[in-house]
Amino acid sequence: MELADLTAHELLELISKKELSPQEVVKSCIDRLERYESKIKAYLFIRNPEEVINSVKEDAPYSAIPIAIKDNILVKGLPNTCASKILANFIAPYNATVIERLNKRSFNIMGKTNLDEFAMGSSTENSAFGPTRNPWDIERVPGGSSGGSAASVAIGSAIWALGSDTGGSIRQPASFCGVVGLKPTYGTVSRYGLVAFASSLDQIGPITKDVTDCALLYSFINGYDPNDSTSLNIKPYIYSPLKGDIKGIKIGLIRELLGEGVDPLVKRCMEDVVKTFEDLGAVVEEVSLPHISYSVPTYYILAPAEASSNLARFDGVRYGFRASGKTAEEMMSNTRGEGFGPEVKRRIMLGTYVLSAGYYEAFYLKALKFRNLIASDFRKVFERFDVLISPTSPILPFKLGEKVENPLEMYLADICTIPINLAGLPAISIPCGFVDNLPVGLQIIGPVFSEAKLFEVAYGFEQATPFHKKRPQLGGITNGV
Amino acid sequence: MEYEVNIGIEIHAELLTKSKVFCSCPVQFGAPPNTLTCPVCLGLPGALPVLNKKAVEYAILTALALNCKINRNAIFHRKNYFYPDLPKNYQISQYDTPIGIQGYLEIETSNGRKRIRIRRVHLEEDTGKLIHSGGRITGSDMSFVDFNRSGVPLLEIVSEPDISSPEEAKEYLINVRDILIFLGVCDGKMEEGSMRCEANVSIRKKGSDKLGTKTELKNINSFRAVERALQYEIERQVELVSRGKEVIQETRHWDEKNEKTVSMRSKEEAHDYRYFPEPDLVPLEIDDAWIENLRSQIPELPEEKYERYKNLGLTPYEAKLLAHDLELSIFFDRAIKLYNNPRNIANWLLVDVTKELKDRNKAITQTLLTPEIMAELLLLIDEGKISGRIAKDILPELIDKGVSPKKIIEEKNLIQITDTSALLSIIDQVLKENAGVVEEYKRGKEKSFMYLVGQVMKLTKGKANPKLVNELLKKALG
């Protein structure tokens, strides 16, 4: 174990006991970067190591714990590419609200992490600057779209990270990389300064090594922001040490998310999960959410519809990449043609189509109705259950290139995470087992604003199992490539 | 063949809020390009809109003044189209749930009063402004964008095609403009672009119940242009139809210089704006208490003022002129509380004061003339202390210096001579010096009397009470 393998709360404790000098953590993370980043490629931009070390302040403990930020969250003065050629030269001129909040505690940013272009994808292969690799097996994808953030935490080049989640983009890479990821309740974390993919679904959330770190980081970023009209003016979550007592709680196991298309090895992990929960005194029952199977088609109408409009601003007129053209229209058209990658174009076209005259009612409005039905399924079930569980991903981390030619198959693999965004609910993914040394993630879902309860349930499971202690066999990497 | 004309008018009014509709940048004209911008109104990645409450209130106020129903749950939509002056390449606007619907406005026409129905009043954001090198888009090799205007709140007011002539269209526009000005929500300056107008026109055979094919007219930048553009377009359509040809549905540009409308683009190339609910904003909930509170803030509007002024004894012409001029009417209303002869004040304001204001190209509030000064001046005339002539002579000084008329006439010794003995001695002198004229008068030459009056006035430097001079002179001439 090196310092980079520890969690933030462990490191903070060591620092407060003066058993550790604050710079040492940063140095340990930089050491990881130097050793493995060329293989993993978690980052699109890394701050000058000296600058990161110099940013450590004695009176600001969080400055000692490097954080990685997904490259679609604006940090003033740093590049913000969204892993797209169209923003290749874009430097953020202002801070996202979450960054302002972290700055108040002098958080120390290691760099900006790789993602699927504009957060569209589940493998980080759709990055214009090359894929990120999974620290557990560099032949495999780290998941996505927050693959860079998850990989950086797994390998220890950052102690924790921020990602964004529109249909699973925090939870699925957390699952693939064997770390913890939270998709908060919609409206609890400000989206101001997050480059929008699908505004009604996007949420920023933490990616960490364990549940305690996750709760801590969430407590720093959540809360009302007047700059985001969809941010909710409610009492924010405040961290207090977790107990993990889950005796007597009622857990629903979602039947539809354990059916066809789920890897049998993942299913077996879920059987162990149920047993663990029962041993801890929880009551687990199977439950059905009838409309959940419509989640993927619903999502792939609504998310591209919003994206087609959100991404319209990238036109070469004011910032970012600009292609040439004889007229303004030709310039804009060429800029977008050359600047966007194939997956982004596919979704813009999908979205434009479903919003077009004559198709709006048939697609967009119908999808909105299904979104309501899915949300109402969850509301009903939460009358009987405290939390619901499912695998985070129906499949194990797959090999690079394996699904590139088949986007539909890739879309379908998001079945477990997408319904949660559609319903605006919070869900956490935590490690719940390993298959052939590849991590498997458990998703725990709660009603709106139940983050505190999610942390307790997740913590209870985590403390009863060894999975969160496991780290990737970093030595193997050099042999891999 | 007789034709009937149907005109619908779409007005865009820039609201006079302090800040823009979705960010806190100031609304201000004439600032250096791109100095009034922020991530939100520049459409930077990650920026989000926050609705300006004041802009909503202005929209509700206007909708109420135009007799609209208010949508309790108004939703903003995105209107998607690409244009370099539109930073997000979508405009936040309203679609099927605008703030106001089903209103109306009554106007005076040559056939009496007429109700023009208003379809909708909605709130949206303005675009930036393109500036082409060389001044024109054609042949220009470079264009610049100024985003100072981007995000300025715009109110869109759409009428039904109830307007039947260019004159009615102008009357409707003037009425809407005056309401906006009286509400204080827009300065209504068409020439400066703070109020813009588009019109759709169609003609049909008299008695037909189906509307004809319409054309949309753009680039109408003044009240005069509205009338002329519509007149031209109606004549063009009548000419087409009477030759058995069809009107094509299209957008036409008013070419002010050549005084004609020119085809811009046909509807086949029309945009599909792909409206959908703006996910970055929450629905706008407008409750009854809010509406009633705003309703109570609506000031007296031109229509009501007009009726009240007529009841005060003003002629319809005077009443209308005053009622539609916010500043004059406020002045008038204050003055009649100090001096109880409304017709007299109206007359002075509309003739003499208006002339002086025109000479100075100023509004009454930009001068030092106050209702108090005005009332004092008119009282001095009524009391016989000065003549109307003197009052007119000192008016420019009152307007420019804001001094008390009493003081001026005292200082300049302009108080009217009403002392009979003083006047008699002057008359005596005039009669002696003009014995020949007196002779002429006595032989029946009436004009000579006026000459003698003039001589008396000349000697008194205009201060003599003209009525008294008349009387005394007649007596003296026996």
C-alpha cells in the first residue's frame, strides 16, 4: 500500500495526526501519474506537478488530497475540451459552481479527465483524443463517459474525482473500475458550468474509493445555486460519520434488471449481494417496475433531443474550433462537420429528427409520457421499500473496440442506470465482487433526496465486504502493453 | 371586383428592465460592442439562464393592459435555428403557453370604433447584432457580432388578422406603442429599433369567408413605413389577383429607398424551429395574487384619459392629442389641480407650449416649465395683470429658465395698465398726434380705429389692457 492507495478520509486523518506531511500525498499521486498515465490515459490535461505540490497549504487539509475533474466541468483558466475536436483549444473563462465550492476548501486539482465526446458514450472510446484504459485490465474499457475520472481514482493518480452522469456516466465507469460513484438526486448539485449534454438528466457527482469519501465529497458540492434554475432550494446534505446499520430495512431487487442480457457471472454476484444484505438483517424482496424496460428507447429520444439543441452553440462563431467557409453558413456547417465525432453526430441527428415537425408528437411527446410512467413506477415501489438494488451494469468491462461497431448493443448495456436519470433519483454504485479479477458494481437506488440513506446502506454493505479494499494490480500494466 | 384586406401585426418591444432577461448584464444602448456580456448571454458552454422577474412582470402588465387572459402556467420553449447573431443557436421563447392570450385593443377608424383581437403576448430574448464590413451583407467580406443586445428582454405581441387598412394598422401600432410607453415597459422608438414590427397581409374577394394567401412584410422601421409598405403590398396583391395570378406565400422585405416590397424567401425554405420545452428553466407559475397586484399597478391608459378629458370639456381632438402624450398629459393633470380651466390649459399646452417644445426638440419634462408656473401664468391673464400677448412673449423664458411669471413681469415692468386716468392721458396724446386719422375714422373708415388702438398699445409697450383701451377710445371718439 502506498499513500495513493488510501482514501481521502484515511489520508486526512493521518495528516491531522501529523503522521504525514500534506505534500506526500500529492507526490504519491504524481508518482502514479508518472508510472502509469502513459498506459491508462485518464487525463486530457494535467497541471504542472510542481504547481500541484505548491498548491498544498498547511491550513487547508483538502489541498493535500488531489482531485481529478471530468473535462466537461469548467475550471477557470484550464482547458475544457469535452474530449471534442470542436473545443480542442477552449480555455474555460469561468468556474463551474461545483468548482467554486471546492475552491472554498482549497481543493487541489490534478487535471481534467478523459470522457466520451460531450459525455456521449459508455466506454470513453468516443474521445477525440483517444480512449482511456481500465486499470484492472488495460485491454478493456474503463466504462464511460466519466472513464477518465474513474480510472484516475482506481489507479491513484487522484484520490477522488468529479464526473457527470446523464444515463449512467458516473456509476457505470465506477463499476467497471471498482470504485464508488454517486449520481445525486436531480437538482441537488448545480449544473452551472457543466457543459450540457441533456439538461433534464445531467448531474455532477463524486467518484471515490469508498462510501465515506463519496458522502464527504457530495456534502461539499451539493446545495442550492441561484445560477441554476433547476437547482432545488432545500436543506443540503451535511456529512456526518456513517454507521451502516441496515437492520430491518426493506430492499427491493429489481426483477427486470436481472433478466435477459445480464451476464450470468454478474447475476451470481447479485445473489451474493442479497445474501450479504440478509445476513446484515435487511429484508430483500424481488420487485417489478413494469415500465422500466422502456427506459432505453425513452432515453434515446429525450437525451439526443436535448443534446441536438444544447450542442447547437458549437458553431465556430465565438469560440473553439473554426473551419473555413465562403459564407457564415458554410463556415458553421464545416466547423460542425469537422469538429464533431461520429457518435455526437449520430445523436444530434437522432435528436433533430425526433423534434422535427410531424415527429415531435410521435417521438418526443410519447417519450415524455413514458418518462412519467417510469418515474411513477419508482414512486409506487418506494412506498414499500427503503431502497432498490440492481447490478450497475449488466455486463463486465468489455474489450476496447468490441462494441464500437454496434452502438445499439452499447446503448442497451445502459439499461440499469438510465431509468434512474429519467426518474431524477439518486443512485450509488459500489464494488460488490470480482469476476476474473474484473470488478462488478452494485447499484443502490433511493427515492429523491435520500442520499443520506443511500450512504448508510452502501456503507453497511461495504463494511461487511472486502471489495473496496482491493486495488488494481498495477505491476501487470507494464507487461500488458 | 372589390377586395377586402386582412392584416395581422407582430410587434417586438424591447423591455426597459435594468438587466437582461436571463442574466444580470445591464440593458443599455450605445455601449462599446461586446462590453455588456457574460457567459450566459454569450452562450458559453455550461452557462444557464435565470429568469428576470421584472421582465415577467412587464409582460404580465402589458398582457393585462391589452385585455389578455394570463396563463397561470407559462412555459418557455427553445426555438432552434442557426444564425451567427444567436449565440446558443436557439432562442429562449414561448410557444404554446405564452404569458398572455386572447386579448384585444379598440382603435378609432373612419367607420367608428373597432376591436382588434390580440392572439398572444409572450416573452423572449433578443439576439445580438451583426455588423457587416461595408455596411451591407451582400459583397461584404467580413462580419462582426455585437452581443450587447443578446438577451435583452423582448415582448412579442401578435394580433389576429383583424386590421383592414394601412391606416388602421398605423392606428393600432400607435395605440400599442402608447400603452407600452404609459406602462413604462418600453420606450416605443421604432426608428431606434426598440419597437419593431412585422405585418402579414392578404386580400380576398369581398364576402369571402376564407382568408387569402398571406405575405409577411419585414424591415418596417417607422410608422410612416408601416402605412406605405402595406399600401404597396395591397396594391401589388390586388394587381396580381385581378390579372388572374396567385399570391405566393413568402416573406417580403420593405425597400424603403425604392418604396416597394421585395421577395426575401419563399415558405418552402421555411424553418422548422423544432420547439421543445426549455429544460434549463422551470415552468413559470403565475398566481392570482401576483396578477391582481400587477393589475393594481396599471396606470391610467390613453383610452381612459381620452374619455376623462372629453368629460372635462376638451374637444375630442384636444382630448386625443393630450391623452396619447404621456408627459403632456401628466403635466396637464397636475396643472388642472392648480388652475381650474382645463380647456384653457389644454389650449396653451397644445398650441403655444407645443410650438416652443418643437423648436427646442424637447419633451416638456426636459424643460424647466412646471404646472405651477403654467397655472400662475394663466391666473395672471385671468386677473387682467398681463395680456395674452405678454404671456406669450414671456413663455420662452419660463420654459428655459423656470422662473416665476410674476417675478418676470415685475422685474420687466410688464404689469398691464388698467389705470383709466393713465390710459386716458395716453389716448388724449394719440388723438392729438393723429388728428388726420381721427378725421378718417369719423368719416366712417373703421380700420382707422384699429390703427389708433395700435398706437396706444405702442406707447404703453403692449401693457395696456386691450379691452379697456377699446372702451375708452370709443368714448373719446364719441
